[in-house]
Amino acid sequence: MIHASLTELRAALDARRISSVELAGLFLERIERLDPKLNAFITVDRDGALAAARAADTRIAEGRAGPLTGIPIAHKDVFCTEGLATSCGSKMLANFVSPYDAHVVARLKAEGAVMLGKTNMDEFAMGSSNENSHFGPTRNPWDTARVPGGSSGGSAAAVAARLAPAATGTDTGGSVRQPAALTGVTGIKPTYGVVSRYGMIAYASSLDQGGAFGASSADCALMLGAMAGFDPRDSTSLERTPEDYTRALGDGAGGQPLAGLTIGLPVEFFGPGMADDVRAAVEAALDTYRALGARTVEVSLPNARLAIPAYYVIAPAEASSNLSRFDGVRYGHRVAEYTDLADMYAKSRAEGFGAEVKRRILIGTYVLSHGYYDAYYLQAQKLRRLIAEDFRAAFARCDVIAGPTSPTTAWAIGEKADDPVQMYLSDIYTIAVNLAGLPALSHPCGFGAGRLPVGLQLIGGYFAEARLLGAAHRYQQATDWHLQRPADGA
Amino acid sequence: MSLSTDQVRRIARLARIDLGEAEITATQAKLNSILGLIEQMQAVDTRAVEPMSHPQELAQRLREDAVTEADRRDAFQKIAPATEAGLYLVPKVIE
């Protein structure tokens, strides 16, 4: 059951081969046994999970089960959960208990999914390695001396180590796709506006988007179906007819199920900078896609090289504004001693925020300060349009775009911790997608040196989630990379 | 463009983050390396380009000016560092 897909778990629950309470117990036992080493969870909610599982068992017995009823999941600790600690990986919110549920949390609750707990993350989702967590780094289940990626590293590690069958994440510059790649799981970031940001603690509002992790594309499709949908409480939520994200998950092995699919390969994603082991795995995956009937064409994203500079203006600018709410007055950390109001603000924020969060707030404050707005924020927003137009031009020649998710496999804990710019460059293939607001996923496509997972990124046009999930599903029917698991004791 | 220590102090003050003198120099070096990365943007001529803020060019939705939320003051104040009689407590601002 530990390794079963969500579809297999659904069948087992419906056939009463296992109860939801038993299933939750299996995963809670694994968390208790394996998580002290991995640190994938910040909070485990045993009592809440068992209560939700009992309710799910009743619902199943009454024949009212939905696709996820009774299935254990984990939430990234960026999502507010009523009555349960929500820390966002920060000392600032170490004792914060949300008075309401995030839209995503409420949706999955309404589905009858069983939340096991809240997963570790880089503080306020700022980071690519999970080392920026106030609660200590999460370790990669494939090699515990290495990072799991970030910022949703806890969710990715939890799914990879089978501490949860599936989990939520958020992706502002690659924070679902990059950790998915580094831990050998599948992760999807939908089109900006598809998943409500209500109750998802804000980092960079024009880029933040909820997403999902699973062992397979099919599992991600089921999670996304439960998470997506219009929410009037999010001002950028899109009013669209609900979609069935599983609709393109065709079955039947053999043949050329991807005949007619054109995959664009951006020259900029295959240049120097990609590690040899990543390149070999990605090239082999493209051979598989071609064998399945897809055609590949070369495309170009000439402005993609500007994505990282533009991102490190837009994201810090929006963060400096969003994080101004943490002032030690209404919630969050307040310093013990202070002389006056200004001193209370400055000291509470100095104590509550970690080094990387402070750096991004400072950069954001600077680029928005008087006299610099046009040179930085406005220029970055213009580059954002150029990047989006590059994608539009590329999609005139292809249906999906493929390339590496991350230039390297997982690196050693501490290796880039003191060099923010090196850390930023690890998101070189993922960030442009957020600037354009496009959907993209990462799926396992082999192993590099030291048996560390490699991910392939598939990028689609707006609202092409089902097509991406369908293509990845066909690949996963023909390969077994997504079925490989790290050893429990790794 | 590179920031002086005085500029770092000024930005920290604007951001309401207390940076000790010992942190200023280390912060300055890291901020300047990040600004070096950002500087690559300036080489691009964007005079004819419209800025983009939402991928779908979505306009802000309007709604009726009506109360839609229930009063949950107690629940919201339970998580505050200091409250009294339904008010948030802060140090005295006006003498």
C-alpha cells in the first residue's frame, strides 16, 4: 500500500481491502520511524488525521466517496490550516495557528482527503534547497547528505520517501518542479490563476501558484483536480469551467500514443551549464518520447537568459510589500524588549526573519525606493512580456516544450548555502515559466552520478495542464523511473 | 550600481529591519552580488515594450460594497502578541 498509486488506493478503499484509518496509520508509522532522519515534516497531526480518516471511512461506507476520499496527503506549511500550526518555515510564525483554512486546504478537506501534517520548506518559500528553514534542512531521501531542492522540499521528500502518497506545494520560481526533479517524483505547477492563493502565505503574488506532488503524472492529475477552481477571495483567480485533468491520461501500452505531438527543444536550455549526467538522462528521455511517436523541433527563447535577473527584481519587490504585514502587532513574533514602536517593528523583524528573507526584503525595498522604480521593477515587468512573447512564438511551432528541470542533480547540504547568486542560478530552467504564467511539470527521467534522480521539465501553453499530464503519463507507461524508490534507511 | 554601507543602513531602516553594525558589511557584499546579477537587465532596450503584470491581462474584479465576512474578532485576536478590550496593544506613539 505504501507504494500504491492514488488510483490503486482508491480501489483498495472502495473494495474495503483497507480502511482509511488503517491507511493513515501506515503512513503515520512511517513518518514516526523515518522522518527524524529526513525532517520533511514541521508538524504531524496524528489526531486530526485519524479523525479525518474515520469520517472518510463513514463516507466510503455510505457510497459518497470522491476520488481522494480517505487518501492521506501532506500540505506544504505555507498553506493556512485552521487550528493547526502554520509556520511557513519561519521563526516569525513559529507559534502561529491560523484562524482559517486556505482555499486549497478547504477543497481537499471537502474531498475527504486525510491531512497527515505540514511539510518543511524554505522560509516564506524563498530558497532552492530547503536549507533556509527555521526548523532545519530537509534531507534528500536518495542521499541524506544532500538537499531535496526547494522551496517545497519537505513535500517532495515526503512523497519520495513515501511518508505521504501525495502532497501540495507552491511554485514561484520553480519551487514545485525543482524539488520534484531532485527527489525523483512528479510535480506540477498549473497556469497562474488556476489554483487560489487564498490562505497561501504570500511571497511574490504575481508569480505564486499552488501545485502538487505525486509519484506519477496520474496522481498529480487527481490532486490538481481537487485543488483547482475559481475563488472570489483571490483577486487573480481565473473564472473558468472546472476541468477534468485526468481526461488525457490514455491507457494501453505499445504503439505510438504520442503520434502528432510536437515537442519544442529550446536551444537555450541545452547549452553549456547543464551537467553531463543530467544531459544524458534528458537526451534518453527525449529518445523515448520520439519512440512513442512525438516529433521534436528546435525552438528558441532568446530572452530566457533575462528570466533570473527579472525574477530577482519582481519577486523581492513583491515580497518586501507582502512581508511588511509581519510587524509583531496582529500576529507573529514580537521581540521581548523594545524602546518604542519603530524599535519594536525593527527588532521583531530582525529576530523573526532569517538571512535570506531579510536579503530579499532589502533588495525589494531598494528596487521600489524613490527614483529606482522605472529602472528596476518596470524594466523587469517589460522583460516579463518579452519572455512571455518568446514562449508564444515557440508554441506556434510546437505543442509542448521539453528540457531539463534543474542543471544538476541534488547538491550537498551546505555547498551553496553562503552564495545566494549560485543558489539562484540553480533555477535557471524553471523561472521563465513563472514570469510567463505558464503550466509546467517535472517528471523523473533517470539517474545521474551517485544514483541521484534527474527530472525532465515539460512546459505547455496556457491551460495545457491536461495535455502535459497526458504526455508525461504516456512516458510513465513506457518507463519505470517514477517507480524507483530510495531505500528506507538511506 | 553598488551600495555603500550608508545606503544599506538606509534601506534597512526603510524595511524596518534592525541590522547590527556587524551585519552591515556582510549584508552589503551579498546585496551587491545580487544587484550585479540584476544589472544584466539594463542592457535590453525596452522602450517599445508594455509592462506585464498578469499573464491573462486580467482586470481587477469588482464586487458589491457589502459585508461578506462574519465578525471573528476574538479568533483573530487570540493569535496577537498583546491585546486588551478588543484592541491591539503597541507602545505609546503619542505623548
